[in-house]
Amino acid sequence: MKPVYLEDGELKLIDQTKLPTEFIVHSYTDYRKIAKAIVDMIVRGAPAIGVTAGYGVYFGALEYENEPKDVFYDKMKEVCVLLASTRPTAVNLFWAIKRMEDVMVANADKEPVELVAILKNEAQAICAEDIQMCRDMGRHGAELIHQNDTILTHCNAGALATADYGTALGVIRAAHEAGKNISVYADETRPFLQGARLTAYELHADGIPVTLITDNMAGWMMKQGKIDGVIVGADRIASNGDVANKIGTYSVAVLAKAHGIPMYVAAPTSTIDFAMKSGDEIVIEQRDCREISHIGGVQVAPDGVTMENPAFDVTPHQNVTAIITEKGVVYPPYDINIPKLKES
Ligand code: MRU
């Protein structure tokens, strides 16, 4: 299932705010609307928003391709700034925009029309590489999953959160495809319900046994011995191994440690912020509290009550058993082993 792809000269995005009850694909050519789709979470998930931003830069270039070179470059700055302002936490967004900017710098001698073709290729490459990285992560991560294991996952780190296949769900898919008889508990993931709406949808569609639970049930399932491992995705990993991921991941990690259950994070190296020393520096997106006060448009909290809605939390590296990347599985000490990934 591809949530973001180029077709007939348009960017196609599956509307993830409507799943699982409606399957709608929107078409885009305006980079401003692509930026808004990221803000509105029509497309979401760290790798998927990186891929989308790459295409956003390409569509910006297409819009300004007939401008004089200096105007073109000024406009492209605006395009990149707008796309970078959409969501602050997932580093893949900034990574993809930087990659597009680097291509512009490397081809500064070219005319805008020529550059547009190069930017299109780069956006397509980012998309294709993301799928390959998910496949490679799946291959490495499946080794950590045993026959008959039951895995807990939080949020949606599936095909819908990437260009295809998924990170955490890619590992689960690869283990399933390898013939391991595994099953999954999916946390519903309040308040945006990515687990209930997207993870349960994806796994169910693929015939991978999945049981949906509310977030507050995870500890009790662990206590009863029903969970053998946790696998989640990530939005940004600091070079010491601290992991920002969907709010609630930290609680799951603490519970996993308390029950002696391995806590795995599956993420491509595009999710690693090699320049960031620790998770303390990660900016946590605060979202509209209407996501808490309303469920499916129905008000569930009193008018005027104070609310907070941090969209992500940071799990300290001490709580992470291993990080599964496309280059292999990384174990502690992360401050030594993560920087090595940059060179390999
Ligand atoms: O707010 P979202 O839905 O964009 O958050 C998504 C997550 O937190 C995912 O777990 C993360 O991006 C990894 S996706 C492969």
C-alpha cells in the first residue's frame, strides 16, 4: 500500500484522516497544498512526510521553472521554508528537504528548467530508497522475532507511514512472510488513533493476526505474559540512542523494561539526527487539543477544561534494547555505535 506516489504528473496522497472507513486518494500539484496536507496529517509518519516534502520541493520548482534564475532561487527558498515549517519533530522531513537543496546547490550552473528534471529524479529516488530501506530493515529485524511470538506495536509505523512496507510493521511483515507464526497487539494510540485506524487496518488487510487494545491495556497484557516483544518506529533518534516517537511510546518502553520484554525501534538512517547529542534537544510538536476533547467529531470533554496535547515523547536510550536500521541492527552503547552508521 503506497500512501504517497507520483502519477500522471500529480502527487497522490491517500487521505489517512479518513481511513479505515473511507479510502480517498487526493491529487496535488501545488506545493502549498502539499504542505497543508502534511500539517493536516492527510499524510503522516516520519518517512512518508519526508518523501512528500521531497515531491513538494519538485512541484515548487515546476511552478517557478520559467522565472529568471535569481527569482527561481529566491522562490525555492520560500518553498523549502514553507515545507520545513509543517511539523517539527520528524527529522526525515528536514533530511529530505536538505537533500533537495543540496541537489540545487550542486547544479547551480543549470537553468531552472533543467533543474526541475533533476529535482524530480531526486524526489523519485528518495521515494524508491525509502521502500528499499524498509525491505532491508524487515530482513534484519525479522531475525529478532521468534516462531509464535506476539509483538506489541504503538502508533502506525507501517506502509502508510513510509513509501511502502513500513518500518516496525515492515519487520512484522518480513517475519510473517518468512513463515513465522506471529501475532500482533496494536495499541489504539490516543488521541489520533493511528493504531486503531491504520495499524489494525493494514495488518488485518494483510492477514497478519492483530488484536486491537486501548493504550492503557498494554501493561496488563505484559503482566499476563501475552507479549514477547515490542517494536515501534521513530520520528527522530539522537546520536546517543534517545528515541522520539508517538506519544505513549515512553510508557510502553517503561512497561517493557519492567516486564523484561525487549523494546525494539525500527527506523531508517534518515530518521537519525547524527548532529543531535541527546533527546533533550528534540522539539516536541504540540497539536490542537481538539484531538483530545473530541473523538470522531463527538465532544468527550467539558467545555473550557485545560488540556495538553504533545504529539510525541522521548524514550531514553537505556530503555531501547536495539535499533533496527537498513544497515543492520544496532545495540548499545549507542553513542559509539550510532555514529558508526554514518560512515558505513
Ligand atoms: O503523528 P504521526 O502519525 O506522523 O506520528 C507517526 C509516528 O510517530 C510513527 O511511529 C513514526 O513516524 C514512525 S513511522 C515509520
